[in-house]
Amino acid sequence: MPVAGESSAIILFGEGRWDGSVRRLSVRGQVAKLPWRVAECLSVLLEAGGTVVTKEELQQQIWGSALVEESNLAQCITALRKALDPAPDGGSHIETVARVGYRLAVAVVEEAPAQSKEVDRRRKRGAAWLLVAVPLLAAAGSFAGFEFYKRAERRQRADALVERGLGLLRRGNLAQGSQAAQMFQQALDVIPEYAPATAALAESAARFGDVNAQPALVLARRAVEQDPNCGECQAVLGFVLGMRFWKWEEAGRHLARSMELEPISLQRRYFYTEWLIVQGRLEEAARQAEATIRLDPREPRAYTYLASVRYLQGRYREAIHEAARAEALDKLHSTASYWTYRSHLQMGDDANAILAHSKELGTYLDGGAPRIQELSERFIALLKKSGKRAVAQAWIDEVGDGVPRDVHRYNRAIWFMWMGEQDSALNELEAAVRSRPYHLIYVAVDPAFAPLRANARFQQVVHGLGLRN
């Protein structure tokens, strides 16, 4: 069996040629550039020589003990297939073994090294020179090798912190968002000015920071300056520019650039999907969301993005269905509960809307089942006793002061619409243009505000975001 990890090994497999001495892949005679984790994934599969490697083994070999989402491994496999396929038989070089792992589906052989006389003579001449040179270079080489190893080890630690932090950040849980920000800062402590960590910290500040998102923009621009070819950095800058500063054209350019740099990345597709939603291009957004599900059907966020599109299209039962698929994969995915609650609200199913909002709120705050149960029982009892206006007013009162009020202006507008108080909802939306809560970006396409679309005040709100009604 070939051993891909040996530095001198040259492995032939299907249309590929792997040179282990320089970790270089050639496909049909052309060098294919692979990110180092993708290259490590290929190396492990080659070492297995066609036998099945479990997902757990691959994750251990590539990320060590770091806790990462399974979607990261799926992205590595997708990148390898994109670089290698098609195989000589027209199929794929890599076979997915359902619920187990992956294996190479082509023959794997080790290339015999050239043994010509000329090569032998050159090696003898080189050996004579080495007798003199090696003692002189040994000390310098040892130091350089040690430094190279230390840099690689720091990079691996920083990457693991960023990946684990992003997995927590994007679940929409406040406590986990705080943990994620700490991990990003730890990554920057390991490698100062490390662009992916800077970008991750920028996204954290945009999602969970103060109403003033200027620190997030400063960090996002710094990340792109540190590494203009970092797809994650370009995507986060596009995200911050669009979703928090409403600079849609500039945001679109950075998001498009991120897709060019890393076209198979799920997160780039999420950001781009959201940008399409805001522009009112809902059919395109739905196709992007569906494509992310095909890329990784076990990633809950893919379903919540499709749920958001279905809600905004007025297809509420489909939105609830997609959100349920997300929650089946991640019970603490608060964004899924958000779109479930919004859909029930639009359908006039007040009780289920209250239950879903209680779950969203409880998960966002601490993820604890007792908290969710307590909120559900309290608000359902209020609904039965005093009706939905009393529930809506309770929600409004709970975020009625200072920063919480500014952060929840958009939610308050939704609750006023639920109560039938359109003027109060307009007051909240006008204030939201100043405080910039995140979900305000949906205002032009949100069915909750359909009764206001002809209203001049509402149109002014939409134009204030740089959007068309």
C-alpha cells in the first residue's frame, strides 16, 4: 500500500499525481493548488490506498482534537472532487460510503523513481559536496526546521480556534457568541494580525456587538488589508458593509470576490443568499439556499436560510418545514425557531407563534429547556387570559428601555403590526433607521409590513436603507 505521508513518495491515482516531497497535486498534467487542509485530506485518503477512512478518522487527522462541524470535512471532499474529477471512468475519484466515511474509488500506485546512470553520477557528485556542506548547514537547518515547525503549529492552533469559534457564533446563541469572540481573540494572541481571526472577530462584533457597528467595519477592512486573497475576509467585509451599513453595491463586490476565491464555501453562499434576499431577488436566493443543502445536507444553517426565503415569499408552511429540518440537526438553532415563529404569526396561529418565539428567546439567552418551558407557560397563560394584544405588549415592555429597545426596534414594529397598530409600527421603523437593528434589512420584502407598502412613511424607511420598495 502506498504511503502518502512519506516525503519521497510519488503516488499515481486516476487522473492525479501526488508528490509527497513537496505536497503537490497534478491533475492531467496541470498543477492543482489545494488549501493545506484539503491537501491533508487527500494525503490521508491516499495513505489508506482505497480502503474506507471514517469521518471521525479524517477529522482527527486533519483537525486533531479541535471541535469542528462535519460540514468542514464535507467542504474538503467537495474541493478535492472539484480539483480531480472526472475520473478515467467518468465517475468520481472519491466515493462516499454512506454514514461511514470516504475512500478513493480509483487504483492507487506508487511511481517508480528514475534510476538512470546520469542520475547516479549526479548523486555521487552531490554526495561528495554534502560531506563538506552538511556540517556547516546542520545547525542553521535545524534552527530553520524548528522555526518552520513552530509556525505551522501556531497556524494549526489559530485555525482550530477560528473554526470552532465560527461554529459557535453562527448558531445564534448569545452565550456561545461570547465564547466565540474569546476564541477569535485567542487566535490573534497565537498569531497577531492573522486575517481569518480578524475577520471572525469582525463578524462577531457585527452580530453581537453594540448598536454602533463601526468597530466591526474597522476589523473587517483590516482583515482584507492583511490578506486580500482571504475569501472569508472578503465575505465578512461584504456582510458588514451590507447588513450593518447598507452599502449594498460595495458589499456585493466583496461578496462576489469571496465567491471567486472560495466558490464551494457554504458560508460565502449564506452571505450571498442574504444579499440576494435584501435586493428582493427571492427566486435567486432560493436557488442559492437549495444549492447549499445539496452541498451539505447535514448543515442546519442551509435549511434556515431556505426557511427565511420561503417565509419572505409567503410560503409559510414550507418555511416551517425547512426550519424543522434545521432543528432536527441542531435543537439549539435559535434562527430556525425565529422563522417558525414569524411564519405562525403570519398564518394567524398565535399559540404556536408564541411557543416558537419562547423557544427562540430561551435558546438565544442560554439554551436551557427550563427557561424555554417557563417562557412558554407564561406567555400561553397570558394569551388565554387576555389575548394576543397583552402578549405583544408584554414583549414590547420587556425591551422597552435604552439599548434593548434600540436593538429590538424591528421586532417591536412586528409586534405592533400583530396588534394592528400601524402608526406605532411606523414609529418603530423610523427609529430603527437610526439605531440599525440587524433584521431591518428585510423590511422591503417582509410580509409583516405588506399593509404599509403604499404608505409614504414606510417608503421613506425603505429608501433610507438604500433599497427599493
